[in-house]
Amino acid sequence: MTSQPHSRPLRIVVGATTYPPHVNGAANFGHRLATGLSARGHDVHVVCHSSDRTEHIEVEDGVTVHRVPSYGSPFHPSIRGIMPWQARRADQLLADIQPDVVHVQSHFFICRGLINSARQRELPLVATNHFMPENIFGYIKVPQALQDAAGRLLWRNLVKHYSKAQLVTAPTPRAVQLLQDNGFTDVALPVSCGIDVERYRRPAERYRAQNPDPETRTVLFVGRLDEEKHIDDLLRAMSLLRTKAPTRLEIVGNGSRRAAFEQLAAELGIADQVHFHGYLSEEELLAAYARADLFCMPSIAELQSLATMEAMSAGTPVVLANAMALPHLVQPGQNGWLYPPRDVHALARAIDDVLVDRATIDRMGRASERLVSRHDIDEILGRFESIYHHVIDPEGAVELDEIRTELAS
């Protein structure tokens, strides 16, 4: 298998319940996948929810985006749904587009319609899982006593619908194992979400070549400010640091817990060290990654963490909770440290160990850049191309064993 484009361009439908301008990992991956495949010569159509109750068809970044009418929810601005009968719109779209392959990023709403329509029309179907029940519980307050039962129901629902696909992927081996632990018995392969390494590396190199404030240490978090991210642990750890260097924390993103986190920073006496940026433009986000001396992800519900890979691409050390798929991104002592989830004192020690001196920061940052290179988006797009050609023609040139061998290398 090769990461070079295959000889025959494909017409591909990417199904997504969330897509830019929404800001989250699944939306970012969907956009990266669609635009990357388009740049490689494929005819790519995205079917996703609109941001209102009207239908739109637009060409964005070389991709034809079909936005179906959707309804807002009281839980979060990015959580939008459709009525069950509206999912039939997926069948009309597939009839019009006539794709070679359908690749869904969810099993909810319009993606469920695409799954059912693709099966009825005998279209090749690939599904990628970005879902964990913990992500839902961060928005919809399910009582703790009921979360185990609710989680089992949610997993059962996912398995029911993803079992209709010829092939399922998840971002990491741990994410694949999670699927299997929850009853998925069909073919599932670990395929990274991928990252455009150069895009983050270049601004960071320019900034660090003329760092205007080399004595200050900057810790960065990027993501939703919601419960499962446990930013409260990071704030408490910042109040316990022993490093003598001036240290600040930059928090990029928004969410339901922002006001509570701002109040906690004030209560801990570190409000002047913590900067809540909210959402940033693309250029501002690149600048934030460039400024960072350390990236921290205290979340316990990450199936890969694109934000962590973006920071690593910028040549930044990482300190991550030892939970879910985050350990795949750390070689302890090389590019950063893992710490036991929710252990604030261990998190503070890990941050101190990285920020101890500029030589350690630089050494670990170079290791981050080396480690993330295997997630380069060009390689990932090539793997998905091979998967598409396999499900289109299982007896053809791209064998499943060949794909497995490439993924294991």
C-alpha cells in the first residue's frame, strides 16, 4: 500500500453531524479528510447539518457541502439534530450524488440516514467512530447512578448501526479496543485522524527563533471547556507549581464550564496567570501553539486528541492524563509525561519537570515533533484511499491484510 493517490478518482460522500464552522475534533477531522481528499483529485461531497432550518449547497475549499435543515438543542450550540423523517433526505442526496463510497463520522441523525440508505442501495460504506458516552454526559446531565446503564444502551445503539458498514475505523488502537469491549465484532482498524504537521511547525519555528520573552513559561490547553475535560485539575495544578520562572496558562476554547473555571482561577489566586481566550481565529490559534512551552490535556475521554497532535506538530512537550488513547501520544521522559487522571499533585510535578529549564523544553519538543510525524495527513489520506478501494472491490488489488500490515508498521 502506498500513500500516493490511486489511479481512479472517486466520488466520495463524507457524512458528518458536526462540521465547520463548528469547532471540535470530529468537525476538524471531517474537514481535514474532505479537503485533503479533494486536493488529491477526488470528487468529495459532505452531507452535514446546517446551522439553521434551511438547506444549503455550497462549494467550500473544493468540497461540495450539502447542509440539511437542523434544529438547535438546549445542550450546546454545536449539538443540532433532525427529526427522524428528515433522515430520508440522505437517500435523496445519495440518489443525486451517486457516490462510489460513503464514509460517515457518526451514527446519529443525518449520518444514520446515510448508513441506512447506503445499505439499501448496496453502496460501499465506511464508518469512523469519534463517540464515547462520556462526551454525551458532558452535555446531557445523566445522574451518576444511571450512567453505566445509559452508556451500555448508547454503545449498543452504535454497534447496531456501525455493524451495517463494510469496515469501521477508530483513531487509535485503544479506540478500536473500546469498540470491541462494547460488543463490536466486525472489522475495525485503527487509522489516525491525521495532522498537517508543517502547518503548525513553521509558525512555531519562526516564533521561537526570536522569542521575545524566553524566561516566561507558557502552558496551553485547547479544547471544549466542559466537564469531561477536567480543566479544574489543570487550574489546581497551576496553583501548586514550584518552578521559579514566571508561568502563565492559556486556555483556548469555550464551553458550559467556562464561568466556573474562571471563578476557580480567582479562588485559587491565579487569575492574573490564566488567560481565557475563547475561540480563536486560525491564525491566532497557530500563534498560541507557537507561544506554548508545554501543552496539557487533562481529559479522560479522548479517542485521540487532535489538539495534542497539533501541539506536538508545533514542537511542544506534552503532559497528558493517562486515560483512554492519550498514552499513544507520549513516550514518558522523551516528549513529556503521563500522570494518573485527577491526581492534581502528580500533574503539578509533571509540569514542573518539563518547565525546569529551556533545554528540557527544547529536547522534549523535538521528540514530540518526531513522534507526531507518523500521523502526517498525507499518509493518513493514502490509508483511507486504500480502505475505500478495498470496500469498493474487496477482491481487488487492495487486500485487507495489506491494509492491516501498513497500519501496524
